[in-house]
Amino acid sequence: MFLAMNRFKVKLGSEADFETVWRERDSYLSSVPGFVSFSLLRGASKDDHTLYASHSIWRSREDFEAWTRSEAFRNAHRSAGGNKPLYLGHPELELFDSVIAQKAGDAAA
């Protein structure tokens, strides 16, 4: 398993617009080999922003990297620059390889 996470500092008062952008986007993920799941998470609010994280889970790092080189990726991100007024700074990309994975009812593997 491989996880790709982007963290966004969304300007206070822009949360609903930010969530709408994600809810209404064409992600193209369901057609990409190796894609497992996606979540958008809302975190704590600070003085000037609310923290959000987008998580995509992939079968492997190679599947994720293939996605980033695909036409589907370019299509999914073609209008991303227009959303920059909603957040502070740049999204922070973090990538994780699975070390231990456990599902409900299973022992750690």
C-alpha cells in the first residue's frame, strides 16, 4: 500500500467553497490502475486557516507515479490553479510507503 497526502491551509471563511471544489471535481481516479481510495479530511482551525488533507491510497508507489504521468492526472488538475485564492501558501505533498497494515478483525501484517 502507498499513501499520497496533500495538506492545505484553507483561509478562514473559505471552507465551504474549498469543499465544494473537491466534491464537484472530476477526479478520474476510478479509472486509474492501482487506485484504492480517496478521502478529504478537515482538521483543526487556527487563527487564519483550517487544515485539510487529501489522502489517496494506492496499491503501490509505482501505480501512484504512473497516475502522476497520466492524461487522467493532467485532466484532473487542469483547473487547480484557479483555487489558490482559497488557501494559504502551497499544498504540502507527503508520500508514505506502508510498513504495517491492519484491518478490523485482522492481526497486523
